[in-house]
Amino acid sequence: MNLNPLPPAILFQDNDILVLNKPAGLVVDRSASQTAGTLQDWLECQFPHQKSIQRSGIVHRLDKETSGLLLVARNEMARVHLIEQFSSRAIQKVYVALLHGQLERERTVEGAIGRNPKNREKFTVLSDGKDAITMFRPTKHFSFPLEKLKEWGIRLKPAFASEYANVTLVEAFPKTGRTHQIRVHAQSIGHPVISDERYAGRKRSRIDRKWCPRLFLHASTLTFLHPKTGETMTFSADLPDILTFSLSILLSK
């Protein structure tokens, strides 16, 4: 899906850091398959005379379809300090996600993550992967209005319809920062993220995108120590309108 992303919004900036609200659809780094239109390109345009902010200043990443808070270092001192905070797990990150199924209770997933040997574009829980920990806290349960699917011309077999009948809004607290971590851990416990084309399965995600046209994953809160002053800083970013609208469908009768 082409989300035609807007530029990121600057929520805070000083001489040492930037706090951005990244829109869904914006790729963070240039690569062989994405040579332009990235956050890296945007930083180079916005800060053409500040080389340190460009690639080396990006101290963590969000997936292309994940929106929300992103922290950027503006100098080497800040970069080193922030990387140390990430490495020591001192930075607190909270995501909002909508998951398939009914997650009844708070659950912590400890499953090492590595590249899927059967598909190098995906990650999975592996015994010899990198350690990864995510805590999921359910905040609201929804019964999916299955009659909506009929309105959209979708007919589900009874077994699949019952599987699709419930969804859970959660807060996700990743203690580590592995690629696709929340998505992989959610899938590993049988509750993949809504509209996750990579981990929710082709059929399920195709239905999801009838009512939620992007991955329902948003980096909502970020807490860290300012690299120069040591002050505790907390930032929040509201759910984008497109995700709020998708939630409203679950409330409709």
C-alpha cells in the first residue's frame, strides 16, 4: 500500500536532540531498494550543514508502516549517550497495537529473534537469535462486527469467522529493540497485529485492510534522559486519524 507519507513533525528540538512524530509509510534509512524519499533524506534537506544529524544521528528505527515517536541525535555526544541508554534498556518505549483475538491478561514474551531461515525478509523466534522481551498489556476488548464483512462482500467460513470475531487493543512495552520485535512476538503468541501483511497471514491481513488500511502499530510514548542535562523527558503522540477511524468501525453496530 502506498501511504504517501507527510513529512515527520518535529515535537521538540534543541542543540542536542530531535524528537519526531514519524508518519506511517516513511522509510527511515536509504537502502538498495529505497534510494530516496526516506527520513534520512528529509534530515539532510532540513539540516544540510549538520552532517552528524543525518545517518549517524538516527539512533533507533521504526518500521515503514509504524507511526510515532522517533529520537534523533544532533551531535556525537548525544548519539553516544542515547545509544548507551538504548543498550542499557534505560529508554522506555510504549506502543499502541491492535491484535487479533482476545488477549485476556498482561503477558510478557521472552523469545530470541532472528531471520526466518525459510524467508529472509521475515523474522521469527529462534533459539539462537538475539534476546528480545516484550510485555503486552490489554486495555480494551472488541467484538468485531462481522456483518460489516458481509457488507464488503466477504464471506467467511464459520471456523475462520469465529477466529476473526475478537480483537484486543494493547499497550506494548518492548524491553529490547529487535527488528519487527512487537510484530513477531505478537504473532508468536497467536495474536498478530491487525493489517500485518508479513506476520498475520495473507488471507487475514487482506480482510484487515478492508477496514484498517495500514499496520495498527504506533509508537505512542518515549521516555529518556536528555544527553546533556540528564533531565527525564517524556513525549507522547496521539493515534493517527486513520487508526482512530479504524477503531470507530469496531464500535459501530
